[in-house]
Amino acid sequence: MANLPDQIKAIWRAMPFFGKQNPLVTVIELSGVIGAAGPGRKGLSLQRVEKAIEAAFKPGGLSAVALAINSPGGSPVQSRLIYGAIRRCAKEKGVPVLSFIEDVGASGGYILALAGDEIYADESSIVGSIGVIAGGFGFVDAISRLGIERRVHTAGANKAMLDPFKSEDPDDVARLQETLDDLHIQFTDLVKSRRSAKLVEDKEIFSGAIWTGPKAQKKGLIDGTAQLGDFLRARYGKDVRIKRLSSESSSLLRRLLSGGDAQALPATSLIDAEALLEAAERRAMWSRFGL
């Protein structure tokens, strides 16, 4: 090729299969509450997005992989598993990763954003919530009024810790707080390891507080305010090829290929129950951010 005349080189590059290709950026869509998926449920989990992650890094000559993130958080374990899978692929392929927060990138959603070498958000995006929360309900008075007796038998003194049908035990609460503190330290360390050179000195960053895009940028949590399409066209040219990947198509394909397997296509009543539970959990997560 190096010894060919310039005219021949130009013709070669103009050919659709051999010529120079426009820059390619694949986009992994990470949207929803983070948590292990079950029958009829659509929580973001590594199992659900792993194929999309692998497909995003597969093409040769990638300019970058972008993450389109819209999540209020959820399971810290699944958040870190997805984060880890993205970082492993990025290291293996030597491809830069760009994170774009849409409505919300909070708590576990911000962990997903940390998988990017650069993080951007819309000016109205909600960013942060670097903390850990555990919630529940107590039904002690309710079952007492109904004349219900709670019977629990365990092998192991702490096996029934924080049973919602028993009065809270201060020792149980202390153990839970210790666990939450450990998870908070892990979260904090991850943020510092990925953003250490950009974070400002501000303890409020790790308080669980949230900010809009511009304020998050001032804290060093993001690199700027931008929208995915406009940013990619500005950086890689107006002819950049943007290929979006989602877990939805792959999971649907697996269900269709299952041939009606009972495990892949659960009973309608189970789907309805799981869907109601999922809807309640999703609503609670999003409502924390006014959405």
C-alpha cells in the first residue's frame, strides 16, 4: 500500500469495505434501579448487561465506549460488578470510556459513572448521593393489635437480626450501622481512586448529598456538562458512528429461544407479583430524587 500511486490509494480508501471508516463509538445503555434480576423483574445486574458490555468492546478500531447512565442506585454489589466488568474490558482493549449521566447518576448509579475515564452530565442531572442506606418497616404494634403471636426459632444468636415483627434491638442496629459504615468506606475509597486528582477538599461530597450538573462539576465529581450525542460529534467529528447497545434485545432473544421453558417464562401470577414488587421498589428509589 505504501508503494502505490496516490490516485490508487485514494480509490482504495473510497471503497466501502476497505476504505477509511468514520470514527466508531459504541454506547452501553445503563438505565434503571440496580439489583439482581428475577422472574419478571428488570433490575440492572451484571448478568443482564454483561453481553452488552462485551459487544460494546468487540469492534476493532473503536474510538471510545460511552456509557449512557440513568440510575438512582440500588445494590452496591451489582453496581461494583458492572463497574468491574467495564473496567476490565477497557483495560484489555485499550479503549477509553466516557460516562454520560442523564436524569440521575446517584449512589450505585454514580458507581457506574466511575467506570468512565471522563464523566459528563446534563446541567439538570442529579449527581452524587455517595452514601449507603438501609430501610424497612416495623410491624410489632400491628400484629399485637391483630392478636398475632410471632414465633421465631434460630440456631445462631444473630440469625433473626432486625426481624420486622419484633422490637428493634440496639445491638442489632449497631451491627447494621457497622456494615453500612464499611460499605460507605468502600464507596468513598472507590470515588477517591477514580477522581482523586479532580475532587475538591470537601467532606460534604461523601455525606450522601446530591447536586445538579454544574455544582457536581465544581466538586470534581464530573468533568463537565454535556449531552452524549453533541459531545461525541464535537470530539470525533460530525460523521462519527454511534452504535447503541442495550440488554433488552439480548434478554428478549434468550426468552424467545427458550422454547417456552418454564424457568425462562414464569407463570403469569408470579410475573404479576414480581412486577408489583419491582414497581414499588423502583418508585421508592426514583422518588428520593423527585422523579
